Amino acid sequence: MNRYCLLMLLVLTVTVSGFTFKGGDEDYLYEVKLHPGNIDPDKIFLLVDKSDYRMYLYEDVTLRKIYKVVFGNKDQSDKRQEGDRLTPEGTFHILSKRTDKLWNRFMLLDYPNEASWNKFHELQSAGALPAGATPVVVLVYTV
């Protein structure tokens, strides 16, 4: 994967064809090894299903790998402000990746991006957030 992969954080509310498997067909997708020679990094996107604690790696429209993921809080609401321990929803780019002793790997996202700032300022303007609230950089951990 390259750092220009899109990370789409979505809460799936309906079962979509391609996200469900029967008879353990998905088990191999947790173990498959991806190498630069067998995947096109320009066609990769990641879809995170917060309700299922899974991250799905797609190459174009083909599901290639599934990862288990963890979040800062069991509350699956959209991130609102720094310190709320919630995971943001939206489309983000991966800025950096590295391995981690405790969590296996993590990815630094370009949060807050322009869309996140717009949502944040709308919440502040509506009085839903304190005037001194700020967004914060978010890490995504895989286990």
C-alpha cells in the first residue's frame, strides 16, 4: 500500500453484496499476504466498518484482505472534538504507517482534513461544541 490510499471510515447500516460471506469463505482473507508485486497500490482503498471492528482492503472492486481493528472508545459515534476518544467518519489519506509492539501496526491519518474542519465548525456554530474545542490527529490501529 502506498501513502495515498484512501481510508474510508463508514458505519455500514445495511448488508451490501460483497461484504458477506458464507461457510467461512472469508477466513483466508485474514491470513493472505499482500506484496507489492501482486497488488496495484494505485487501485487500493480501505473501508473501515466500525460496527464490525474490521478494515477491508480492496483493490479496485475486489476484496483482497481483512484486518481486525480497534478504536479508542466503544461508542461508535462520529468524532466531534479532541479528547472524546471517538473515531472520525469520512474519507482520509494515510500519512504514515508503522509497526507497534502492543497493537501490531498503526496508521496516521490526515485528520482533520477540510471536510472534518467544516463539520467541526458547523457543530461549534450550532452550539453543540464549546468555543474552545479542537479536533485532533487520529491513529488507526490493527490487531
